[in-house]
Amino acid sequence: MARRAVEQELSRERILESARHLFITKGYRAISMRSIGQHLGYSHGSLYYHFKEKAELFYAIVVEDFNYVATLLSQAMNKPPEYEMTRVEQLLMEFIKFGIDHPYQYEIMFMIRDEELLAYCRAEQGRCFELFSSIVRRHMKEEGYVREDWQSVPLTLFLSAHGFISYYIQDKVSFEDVKTAAVSHIKVLCRNL
């Protein structure tokens, strides 16, 4: 009975949200299950109903964030482009918007330097890039671009979008603050697409 009450009060989503914030602001190694529990106002034992260990909790955060980005990218390709953009330009816009508007998640997903944590991120990064690449390649194929570019162009676009996000993310700006610059950046990148 007590276990069920704790599970209802302390949701998996609340734990993920709190842990994500603490990992970014204090660093993965400085945070323990006990400190996450204290931050939430619960004993650390209550976290173990949801996660066996801190590494499992971190991985759950990474998977959740990459799944969210995958949904955004897929939606970008299934809705009419805005701002007189092509579908690929819209794809880049959605990726940049996510990175700028969700800096903590983006940093965990793409900018973490801790070798142990990179092991948790690499597979998900690869899955995200493969989705991005497949969407770009499909567009290029439909538009009749030469096959030789199908491999190099997606990486170039992805890295360029990442560079844009990396440059602005440190300023803690909103997407609306850099929207004009993002549109210009994307238009220059895709000029020959």
C-alpha cells in the first residue's frame, strides 16, 4: 500500500525532469540518487521504485529526449512548411528551434563530454542522425539530386545546424530571439538544394 502511494505521488516524469535539471546544473558525477530524492522532497529509496541506479535514470532521460526530437523531425516532414521553406529547410528549422528552446536537453544529448555518459548517448545520437539523414535523402531523391550527394549533404546540414545551436545556446536566448538569423542560416545552407 505504501509503495503504491509513493509511486502515485512521485511520478517517473517528475523524477526525469528534476534529474535532468540537476545533471545539467551540477554535473552527473556530483549528483546522487539521494540528492535527486532530496531535491524532490522524497527519500532516495522512493526513486528506486522507478530506476535501479543513476545510470539507468540518465539513460531514460537521453532516450526520452531523443524520442521527442524524432517526433518533432517526423512532424516537420508531415506538415506544410512555413516561411516559404522547403521540407528540408523546415526540418532544419525544427531541429534548431528544439536546440535553442531546450538548451539543457540539447546539451545532454549532443554536447556532453563525460566519456561514461557519452556511451549512453552515442547510440541515440546515431539513431537521431540516421532519421535526419533519411529524411534529407528522401527529399533529395524526390527532387532528383545526384546520388553522390545523398551521403555527404545530410551530415553537412546536420553539423551546420549543430554549429548554429552551439553558438547561440551559450547566450541563453529564445528561438524567437534568433529566428531571423536561423532562417538566414538555413536559406544559405540550402541554397543549392
